[in-house]
Amino acid sequence: MSLEDTDFNISIKSVDDILRCLSLASLLELAGWPKPGNVHRTKNFEKTRFEHFLAGVVVIQPTFREFCENIYQLSFRNENEFCQIELGYFYKRATEEMMKWQEGGNVLLGHILILAPLAAAATICLKTRKNKINDLKYYIDKVIENSSVNDTVKLYEAIRLSNPGGLGVIEKYDINDENSVDDIFKDNINLKKIFEFSKEYDLISLEYSTGFNIILNEGLPYFVNLFNQYKDINIATVNTYLKLLSLYPDTLVIRKSGLDSAAAISKRASKILEYGGISSKKGLKLALDLDEELQEKRGKLNPGTTADLISGVIFCALLFGLRF
């Protein structure tokens, strides 16, 4: 696959193909080695293991199938049908399954949040027989803009179920404030609006607020070019992770350990890329050294949000025809 050859035309032919892309995206992100600071094939956290992530990936796939099949039943000839997608219901159902089937805690909420709008937009493209990247971008915007207040409430329920680490306290609509749901209903806060409130300190929220700009306009072309250069899915995965990490201090690290720590990690990621990332012996050594240092902090310096973005990058690359 190359940018020139495909011009980013969607290559999938069925809902099953979308599900294959979803499964592979999560598994390949998890398999990337060594993504410094993450749980990966040779590193576990104290209470969260590589196998917990594998379990999480597998058990949410039936929920993804239900989600995509329900969307495919709609015609999208009527603007109101975008209001029937029910992202929030999917968030909660997928989170329930993730938490029920493994004991490592919140392993995939970020994947769930990142992949859901992408999968919805891809399903709509399939249904409407649109196959350009601009079609996908258009439908992502429509899905998010037409989300409901109930989607936001279900999002909050999913977050509470998964109990993610590093959540701060905000002045309004705070997840830990029992009055937040009442305020969300009263102020008519859909997903577009709630993610606007948190975009300054959360990269996933920033993606929802900008039409998935980082994934589609920065991560995807970089990933595809790397794969074309090296024909190695792991190099493409890890080096794209390092690239996004170098550009955007990880907001999970910021929430857990502060901006200075996150900025220092971004600087180290840039240094690794100067040596070609993990494609060179020097770059691989530097990545392994950084991984060792970050792992010592037992998850407090885990760039987990950047890893979530990578799942979206890989999903889109597969959607547009990348095979390895």
C-alpha cells in the first residue's frame, strides 16, 4: 500500500471486514515492541498484564459487531438517522464486557473511545458506498455532532465502570460529581460539547473536537510511509507511536505525573527518531533504555493515550488497504 497507489480509498467490502480491521488494530497496537512505557509483550504492570489486554480485545468484538450491524441497518438518506447511532450505549456495553472478562482493570477504554467513531463512520461509508478519506472524515464529524445527551451520560457511566487512573477534578461536569448528570441534561451537553470542555488536557477529547485530526492527518500518512519504507508492521507501529509522542506530550502522563515529565518523554522520543527509531540498532537501544526508565515508575509514566491513538491509526491504515 502506498499513498500514491490508493489515494486512501476504503478497501473493505463488508461489516465483517470492518470487524477484522478493529481486531487487528487493537492487537497490533498491543503487540508493538518496545513502545516505551506501555504494557507490551515483554513488560507487565503490577496488576495489569499483557494477557489482560489480549482478553479485553477479544471480548469487546461481539459488542463492536452489534454496534456496526445496527448502524448498517440504517439508510442514511435522512439526516436524523445519525442521531440513532448510540455511541454512548456502545461505550458502556463494551466497557462492561471488558471489565467482566479480565481482572487487570481498565485496559481498553481508550481503544473503545477512539475506535467507535471510526468504526461507525466506516460502516456508514460501506452502507452509502462512499470510499474516499474525505467521506470518512465527513461521517466522523456527522457521528460526533449528532450524538445525544444520553450518549454523554452513558460515557460517564462507562468511565465510572472502568475507573481509569489519573482523572483530575474539573469545575463543571466533573465525573466524580454526583450532580454532573443533572447538569449535562439541563445544559444539553452531547459528546461534541463535553469533549470540547476537556480537549485542552486530553488527547482523545482533542481528537473528538477536531475530526480526529492527529490520527487522520498526521499519524496515518506517517504510518503508511514507514510501512512502505520498511515493510515491517512493528517498525511502523512503534515509530509512529514515537512520532506522535514527540509531537504531543501524553496527557495520561500529564495527569499522573505532570507536564514536565510528559515533555521530557516527548524530548526523548524525538531523540530516538533522530536515529531512525527502532529501525536502527542505536534507536532500538535508546527505545529500550527509555522503556526501562519509564517502567520503573509502575505506570505513572505510561504514555497510554498515545497508544490509544495508534490503535486508530492502524485501523484506518487497514481500512484503506494496508496488508502486511
